Amino acid sequence: MEKVYNKLVRDNIPSIIFKGNKEPITYIATENEAKQMLMDKLIEELEEFKETPIEEELADILEVIDGLVTIFNLDMDKVKSIKESKKEERGGFERRIILEKVIERK
């Protein structure tokens, strides 16, 4: 019996599968394919977090973000600095404000 996944997995998953007396069929993604697969993985992990909002699921999201930082050659310190600047200027989400609509003034 075989099950088809066609998705990005963590680096040690093939070894774990092999140790479970199964044969993983894998290949190494191109850089462009890896970028798209990481985007897909982020959506997958976000959906899992929506279903079960626990630390383990959030940790998976952070791992995917680390992968995105690497594949897109981004600077995580710069990302954090921009995050802090935006929070200082626009605020965070602590107060749970919902914007219903905006009315133009005359």
C-alpha cells in the first residue's frame, strides 16, 4: 500500500519513516519549488493551528517561517526590527479592536 503526499516535510521525516519499516520516496526540491512548498506548508500549519491552537502547532509555524527566512535570504533581525517599528507606530493586537467600516467625512 502506498500513500501519496507530495509535500515538503522536515529533514528527519524520511529517516523516521524508514525506521518504521516503510520506504519513503523523496527528492530534493529546486529553490523555486521549495519557495512554493514552504508557502503551502505555512498555510497547512496555519490551518492546523486554527483547529488546535496550542504551542506545538505554533512552533510548527515558526519552523516554517525559519525556512522562509532561509530560502528567501531574509534577515530575521531586520524582520524583528520592522515588526517592532510597526507595533510602535500602529500598535499590536492586544486590545482586539475590530474595524467595522470607515465613513468618509465631507
